[in-house]
Amino acid sequence: MTEAERILLDLLDIERLEVDLFRGTGSGGETPTRIFGGQVIAQALAAAYRTVEDRLCHSLHAYFIRPGDPSIPVIYQVDRARDGGSFTTRRVVAIQHGKQILNMSASFHTQDEGWDHQHPIPQVDAPEYHPSRDELRQRYLSRVPDKLKPELLRERPIEVREVGPLDIFAPEKADDRNHLWFRMNAANHVDTITQHLLLAYASDMSLLSSGMRPHGLSWFTGEIDGASLDHALWFHAPVRFQNWHLYSMESPWTGQGRSFNRGSIYAQDGQLVASVAQEGLLRRRRPR
């Protein structure tokens, strides 16, 4: 297990303070200046799971309210909204500096019998045919200021391989539909719940970028004031995140300073594992 993988698994191992009150670490995720949205979602889901027995999450819906401060812990307060015959519902509020930074509803379900169908996995080349995130970073190293190079080169816990990556400093206008492969080797040591937490964490990666592609934008072009506004995730099948998964994303609409994005996450054998939807802020950067 790498140090980055260990740090991520530690982030997901939240501390119980009281019956329905938990504390999670703020630092250590994808970004240094504010808490990565997927981290808050995963920790909030971990808090909800601590109050549920013998049921797995099938969906969650979250709103990002304020940026998270990575210098202090996050407090998670769980409301046991309902314990029903087939479904359990929890509401989780994430708090820093006495204010909400996220609120989330999550639903848990017993496994019922029903009818099955799914859309097929998109036909893209296998992950070994695409450059790793480390290889892509090396391409941009000479174009990055020295003070930012340590962050660019910092080890990340999740292995990512983009399908047809764009130049992050001068992206050409492209179709909103895009794909990446991702996995985390250390997930082969974790339980079913932690598999859900890892996928929840990873589901916030690159999704908002889909809405930038038709406009030739990226986080590095200096034109964007952007952030995730909300996030919804549905689990469809067992997660084994130690194996490659294809994240197939698209942005059907942008406008009015917002971008709507959705994604499908497939196991490499073609099984649809999860679906994601997210709206984000995507407006021109304003002078301060």
C-alpha cells in the first residue's frame, strides 16, 4: 500500500464523538486549498453508514454549501430520518466553523428481486493504452511555476488514465463526452462499505470538466470561477475498486453560469456499477 492510499483510507475512517456525531480529517485529499468535494461526500456517507445495519446505500443526494477548510476537522451530524421495512433514510450535515458546508440525504435498501437491464459499456481502448496521470504531469512540468511543481507531482491514491486527454493549458474545443479509467490497488484489502466510500470519493473526479470541453476551457486557463454545487450518486452493483472502472461522462447543458454533468461508472467487464449527476458553478472569473 502506498502512502497516498493509506492517507485516503485514514480519511474515510471517521471518529465517533457521540451516538450520531462524528469527526473527519479535513486535510490530505486531492486539493490543498479547500477540501475536495468527493472527500466530504465520502466522509458523510461513512457517518451515515455508522448508523445503519445490514443494508447498503443505493443512492445519495448532496448539496455543497460552503468551501471546506482543510486546516480543521469536519463534524458530521446524522439524523436518523427513517428505518423502514425495506429502506433506511439518513440525513447528514457537515459542519465547520459552526456553519454547514454540506448536507446530504442517503438511502439504504435491502436487496430485492426484480427485472434487470442496463446500457452497454462504451467501446474505448483498455486502460493500458492510455497514459497515466504521472506521465501526463511530466508533459506539463516545464510549463508550471516552480512553486506549484510539488503539488503537481504529489502522489495521488487513485490511479487515473484519461481517454484522449486535452492539453490542460491550451485545450482545443472538444465534444463534451469523455472517458477515464480509474482504480485504487489498495481497495483489494477493504470491506464492501469502504468500497462504496472509495467510489463516492472518486465520483467527483473530472466530472465538472465535461462542461468545459465544448468551450476550450480547463481549470488551468485562468478564466473560470467554478465549483461543485450538488452531487447525486446511485449504486447499482457491487464495487471492486481495486479493478479498473470506466467513468463515462457527458455534459448535456451549460448556461446561466452553471454546468450540468452526468456520468456512468462501469466495471471493466461491462457491468454498470453506478450513475452520477452533478451541477457545478461555471462562470467567468470576476476581478476581486
